[in-house]
Amino acid sequence: MPTPTTQPTLKSEIREALKNQRSKISAEHSLAEGFRALKFFRSHYKKFDHWLLYAPIQNEISTEPLYAELKSHQKKIYFPRIEKEKINFYQVSDWSELKKSSYTIEPSEKSTKLSTSEKVVVVVPGIAFSRFGHRIGFGKGFYDRYLNEHPEFFRIGFGYDIQILMNDWKIDSNDESMNQIICPSGFFDT
């Protein structure tokens, strides 16, 4: 079980402090930490057929090891694409299908959009996560709006150990909570 760190309590302060800390993380470390966290995802493999991942940007923890392992288990894997200020998820059969866009790294235009709501898990990136399941993202609300539209999806916040905070912060009415937080040294059920 990870030990949450004590941090400031204003979302803007937390966002800036952790973006700064995360900016110092190398791609190699991100990948290594992604591998370290794999064991905490394995209990979900039998429960969920559809996995909504993200391709890391701005030094986020890597999902590439999780992607490879899910693919070996014949899971359906989807990545986000921003369309008209809204996030949608599209199936990807190979990591090479992902392309850089203005906000993120997205699936190609020929990918198939997610069309089910059964046995779906969303692996959600963030700047910070509280031990209570709250999340601070980049502040544009893409994931919060998507998760609000899909309350039936199981939500796993995924980040580095330094992103798991002991303190909570003021929650806005549009903030969506996670069911579980996973980091390289453990997990929290919320």
C-alpha cells in the first residue's frame, strides 16, 4: 500500500507543484514505473473486457506495459480522441496507430468508436489523486464530463507514487471520483 504524501490543498497549487515534479521524470522512469504497477491491474483482467487507456503526455506514467499485457489477454483496448471539446474512445489494435494531436496522443481516424457499456474499465490519468478517490487533471474537464456520462464504468486513477496525496482538496460539482487509485507501490480502493 502506498504512503500518500502531504501537499497543498488548493487545486491550482497542487496542479502546479506536481506538474513541476512530474516534468523531471524521464521517459525511461515512466516506462519502468508502468511495469512496476502492472501487478495491481491483474485482479481486474477477468472482470473487464473493454479497457480505456491513455497514451502518456507530459511525463505521465506509461500505459504501454499495461497495453501490451492486455493485448496478450485478448482484451479490447481503446484510446481517447478529442472531438469538439469532448472525449471519445476508439479501439486500437497496435500502439503504432496512435498519433500526436494538439491535446494528446490519439487513435487514427479509421479506428472504431467504443459502443458498449458492459464490462468497461477506464484508466484515468491525472496530475494528483487523493486517497478518497478524487482527481486533479489538467483542468479542461474532458475526463470528468466523459465519466459523468458513463457512471457504470469502473474508474481507475493511475499515477506515480508522488501523485497520491494525503490531503484532500475542495471538490467542484463537476469533479468525478475514481473507484480505485493505482500507483507503482500499491493501490487504494475508494
